[in-house]
Amino acid sequence: MADYSKFLKESNLIGGQWVPSESGATVDVINPATGEVIGKVPNSGASETKRAIDAAQTAFNKFKRTTATERAILLRKLHDALMDNQDALATLLTTEQGKPLAEARGEIAIGAAYVLWYAEEIRRAYGDIVPSPLRGRRILVTKHPTGVVGAITPWNFPSSMLARKLGPALAAGCTTVVKPATVTPYSALAWGVLAEEVGFPAGAVNILTGSARAIGGEIMANPIVRKVTFTGSTEVGKTLIRQSADTVKKVSMELGGNAPFIVFEDADLDRAVKGAMAAKFRNSGQTCVCTNRFYVHDSVYDKFVGKLAAATSQLKVGNGLEDGTEQGPLIDDTALAKMDEFMNDAREKGGRIVQGGKRHALGGQFFEPTVIAEANDAMQVTNEEIFGPIAAIFRFSSEEEAISKANDTEFGLAAYAYTKDLGRAFRLNEELEYGLIGINEGIITTVEAPFGGLKESGLGKEGGHQGLEDYLDTKYVAIGGL
Ligand code: ADP
């Protein structure tokens, strides 16, 4: 097993110093596969956060004057450092989060890819010179780093969700105050170790662990913070948007999803099953783009259910650090209890459990990968984000019906559809109210494309050239008397 001891930081990073919480209080970090305590991190609050914000502001006053090339060089070094430490970082990630090691390695790689992408993109963050309506005047549109950025991240991708925020923020010349999820803090603290190692100035990356309410509260209330970027639940996201109003901060929000996965009568069923397995069971179903509702055409329903159940029965459940594991534990007992609730509800409302359906024989926080056939709109799984390894399969009989059901939610993050009809593919692109659409593909996230939800799934984009815009302010200058 790769040695991750250098990344197991048990302190906050504030202004280049690794420091404990002011009260000395700590929070235990638990391995979800074994229940063992991995270590302790500071239980910090508003006062430490205020110090971190001040340190970020001091650093910003210099960092904003660096050139795009200087920042690109630092980011390239950060990318290389991440990849040089891929095994150690992945092992640490699996240990605190539970996902299979192969997925954790992939997460480190995609995180590094975001960093490299923004190292490249910032060198092309052009402004505009606009034709002037008046003689003797020139109009310039220029871009400037927004300022101190607060970044609040979730536990399901504790490393790459931070990459999506630190990459563009640091590329743009912003400095940051990071608050990782309390259950997975080490993967975030590791970014502090590497940022220091490759030479980012003290205060460019500050990281605090502890009370979400207190740290988040200070980040939201403090006027120095000009932008907040958050990935997490819609409920918390809405609170943060409300809190942002008092100081009129820019916000970007990656919130919950309720992804439909539509299998049309002309779909390549084997390809659809392969995509379905990836779109449903990655990270044991704990991603915001995971399929929540499968809609399958009547004429291929039984075939698809049979194939999906067969593939699901083959998934190897276990500790993510063990060879061959494909499904790790759920993050905590609350998540496990939620799966029980979904299953009881589905059983009561006429669902047919084709595969799995209960807590796994391994005990602990493991749940069986599950397939429910004959799902219907009265079930909880229709409207709530499952965030676990339960595939609920609904029927439909026309394209219109499938699209209307797919859109019948307040969420609008990811949608998937399998069809060989090109015209239909374009209709789906137009009709599906989703920010990310996979046609004949179950995994579509890539650094080159903008990731972000519509409706109540979020605001703003991460990835693509669009991902930089959130960290840059646009100014217009009119130069007259020429
Ligand atoms: P999840 O369901 O993924 O845990 P949450 O929205 O609960 O999503 O948490 C995502 C992140 O938001 C975590 O870092 C969590 O600590 C933080 N968080 C939770 N509540 C608040 C809050 N009231 N203010 C600021 N951050 C919060």
C-alpha cells in the first residue's frame, strides 16, 4: 500500500502555517470500510476562518499581479506533483472515502487534468477591443481576478471537486479559503501540502476543517470574500445563495441531480447496459450525475432489466483497498438508513426487487447493488436523489412520454439516452432540460467541457473555457480625448 503519511495533515493551513484550531478541539476521521479512526483534524470555527480570509487577502494583493505565465508554470508543477503522488493520494482518498482504489486513482488523474487545463486556458483569457461609436475614444474590455474565493466541497469527490475550484481560481490569480467536507478532509489538506511544495505563495491556498455552519457562515458573511464556489446538496446550496445576498458575492453552485437514463426501443442494449452500470454504480451511486431514474421502452423493458440485473449481480462489493473491489461502502450510517427507507417504500408501492435490495452480508456500511423493476411515480426514488446503489427502472411507450417524465423534476444536472436515431438525438439535446447530456454514453465528464446544472441543480460551470469566467471580473474602460 502506498505510503500517504506525508499527506495525513492534522492541522489547518492558514497563511502558510499549519496550525491547530484555537480551542484545540478536533474531529475524528473514520474509514467507512472498517469503522477505524484514521486520524483527527482541527474542529475550527469562525475565528480561524476570519484569519484565513485575511491571509488570503494579503496574499491576493501580490498574487493578482503575477503574470498568467507565472501562474501557469506553478499550476503545471502542481499537476505534475499530483500525478507523481497519484498512488499515495488515491490510497488516502479510498481510506477516508471508501471508493475502489481504481476509481480513486482516476479521481486524482482527473483532478490533475483540471489543473493542467486551467494552466493552459488562462494564457488565452483574452479581453476585447470594441469599435467605438465616438471619434477619439477607445473601448477596452479587460479581465481581472475576482479576489478571495471561498470553496466548500463535498465528500463524494474530495479531491477532484477541489481541483475544479482551485484550478481556475489560482489560474485567474485569485486566492482561496477551502472548507472540505468534515468526513473527508485529508484529500483536501493534501492539496495544501502540494501547493506549498511547488511554490504557491503563503496564503494562496488556505484550508480549514471543522464546523460547516461556523466556517461557512464566516465565509458567507465576510465582505472580503468576493466569490463562493460550492459543490453539495441543493438544500445547503440554497442557504449559501441566501447568505451571499448580504455582501453580493458571486456564487457558483454544483448541487443535486435526479438524472434520467432513457433506453429507447432502437438502443444498442449491451452498450446501454454498460453505460448504465457506469452511470449508476460508480462510487456506489454516490455522485450527483448518477442515474436516479431509468426509463426503458416497453418493447425492450424485460430484456434490459434482465441484462442490468445480471451485470449488477457480478459487482464485487468490499473494502476499496482490496484488489478487484468494484463497490465500496456507503459514506455513513445515515446513507445506509436512507437506502433501507427507499427499499421499504418501493416494496410497499409495488416495486419488484430483481437484484439485491438489502444491507450487504459484509455488514458495516455496505449495501447490495440493487435493481428495482416496475418502479412508478409514487415511489420516493422518483423525486429524491438516491445517492446509493439502487437502480429503479420505469417503463415508457413514446418519445414524448419519456422526455416529459425525464423533465418532470426541479433538478437539471445530467441526463442520458440510448438511441440509434440521429434525429431523435438532436431532439433530445433540444428538449431535455439538463446541463449535461450523454447520448449513447454513460460517463461524460471531461475537463474540456462545461459541467453544470440547470434549474435547481446549480449556477455556473466548471471545466471548459467557461469554468474560468466565474473567477474573472470583466471591466470596461473608455479611453477618450485621443
Ligand atoms: P452532502 O450531502 O454532499 O454531504 P452537504 O451540502 O451537506 O452535501 O455538504 C457539502 C459541503 O457543505 C460540506 O463541506 C459540508 O460540510 C458543507 N456544509 C454543510 N452545511 C453547511 C452550511 N450550513 N454552511 C456552509 N457549508 C455547509
